[in-house]
Amino acid sequence: MKIFKELSKKLNSSAKKASNQGMIKPIDVDFDLSKNEFLDSLSKHALKLYEKQADIKNFTKLVLSDPENLSHNERVTELLRNGVKDPLAKENLEDLSNNNKLLKDLGLID
């Protein structure tokens, strides 16, 4: 009789799980820490990709907003006169290519 009750409980619980299809009880979930860590890192990576895509989209929108506006040339000239380094100079390009923060921001290194 006891074996029959246990078998009945198992069948009922498996039938309930099958009937819920898509709804799971948190108590029935096996929590595997390695899977959670993987999903967390995957979520963080997805968030970084989303932020990068949003930055590119916003930058493109800003750049293409008014192609006839040439005020940026005046601003660059003024900045160079005030002592800002020219990013296109050879020695400055070498410094930028060795800048780890810049390379991380561009997604070229981890």
C-alpha cells in the first residue's frame, strides 16, 4: 500500500509539471551556480553590446544631423590654438594606439 501511495504521488507530480508547461515553481528549479555565473556574464556582455550599439546610433544621429554646419572646423582651430594636442599628429597617434583605456572603449581588447 505504501509503495502504491508513493507511486501515485510521483505520477501526480509529474502530471502537474507537464500540465503547467511554461510555468515552473521556483522550488522545483535546480540552482546550478556555474550556470548562473555564465548567464550573469552573458547578460553583462549583452548589456555592453547594447550600450555600444546605442552609442553608435546616437553618435551617427548627431553627426548626420546637419551636414552644412561647419562650425566644428572653427572649434577645432580654436582648440589647437589653445594648446590641445592634434590627434592626427604622428606621435599622438602612437600614444593613442598604446592607450589601453581607449582600446577597451573601442572594444578592441578586454
